Amino acid sequence: MIFDWGKAQQPKDTKAGWTGSLRLFWRVLTTALVDGQDYRPFSDGPLVRAVDIEAVRAEFYRQYAADGPDGQKRVAKRQAFNKALNGAQAKNLVACRESGGVQWVWVVTPEES
């Protein structure tokens, strides 16, 4: 019998890092990417599937549950979206780049990070 105490390989989880409050953002983004387009953010970089951040924002607002008067709901949804986007960027789960007046967003693959 041989024991190899080396580092165990973990299976790749496409949702790794998308914890708690980021799950709704992940679900909305991956759904919106279906209607996105192939995009090369950097001339020497890979081709990615990206979508206009405004499409993601609109769908996030539709799916995010907020309570209270309309003004409070708008503020809560905007804050939740910004927090989720910033959190996903901080964890290197998504990347954004403005091009041609459009703010593109895409999921970062482990190879890109």
C-alpha cells in the first residue's frame, strides 16, 4: 500500500467563489450571457462571451426582492447590484471593460485569473 500525502486535486467547480450574496448575480449574469456576444477585450487576449452590463443590471433589478416604498426599493436594488458586482470583481470572478460606449462584463475563467 502506498500513501501519497501530496496536494489533492479538487474537482473544478464553476460556481466556486460565488457564495451567498453573489449567487443571484451569478445566476443573472450567466442567463444574460446567453444573449451576449463573443468579445475580445484585449487585442492579445482570449475571446470571451460578454454582455452589456445594463442588460445584467435590468435583470438583477427584476429578480432582486426589495420591500418598502418605490424609492427605497430602487435604492436597495441599486446598492445590492453594485455590491454584488464589486464583490465579484474583487474575487476575480468577473471582469469589465468599456468599449464603444458599452460596459462589457464577462465571467473570468480560472485560466484568465
